[in-house]
Amino acid sequence: MESTLHDLGQLLLKAIPTIILLIIVHFYLKAMFFRPMADVLAKRREATDGLQEAAQQMRAKAEEQTKSIEAQINQAREAIYQEQEDARRRWTGEQSSQLDQARQKARDLIHDARQELEAESSAAQSRLQAYAETLADQVAKSILERTSA
């Protein structure tokens, strides 16, 4: 068993330079490869996170602008609808006034025509009455002439 321990000690003694070399390689790789790689990855992560954050901010800003534009569009639509409603009311009012004017004109024409008809009727009645009186006189003369003859 002593020889085994002695061999084991010899083996460990020979492994010391390898272990030291591995430790040196470990620190060398850590300092020259893994730390710069970690720094690059950290910078990349920061840049990516920064870009994502910037993209989120831009998206939020775009949504705000979209809402603002939609609100402006809705206001413009309301203004257009209001203008159309006002124009429709004006047009309806103008139509009503034109209809009222036309009705008044028709009433005036009817009134004038009635007056003219009444004047013509009274003139015709007076002519007929005068003619009737003339005929009555002629008939009376004619009857009187026959009876006296």
C-alpha cells in the first residue's frame, strides 16, 4: 500500500506543472477571451434593449399621433356634417320662402282674377239689364202698336 501511495504522490508531483499550466490558461482565457466576450455581449444586450425601448417609445408616440389625427378627422367630419346641416336648413328655408312667395302670388292672381270677373260680371249684368229694358220697351211698343192698330 505504501508503494501505491508513493506512486500516487509521484503522480501528483508530476501533475503539478500541468495543474499550474491549466490555472494559467484558465486566467489567461478568462482575461483575454471570456471577459471581452462578456463585455461585447453586455454592450450588445444594452444596444438591443435600448433599441427595443426606443422602438416602444416610437410606437407609443405613433399611437398618440394616430389618436390625435383620428380626433382631428372626427372634428373635421363633425364640422362638415354641421356645414351640410346648415346648408340643408338654409336650402329648406329658401324653398319655404319661395313656396310662400309663389302661394302669395297665386293668391294675388286669384284675387285679381275674381275682381276682374266680378267687374266683368257686373258690367255684363248692367248691359244685359239695359238690353233687357230695351227689349222690354220694344216688346211693349210692339204690343201697343198692335193693339192700337
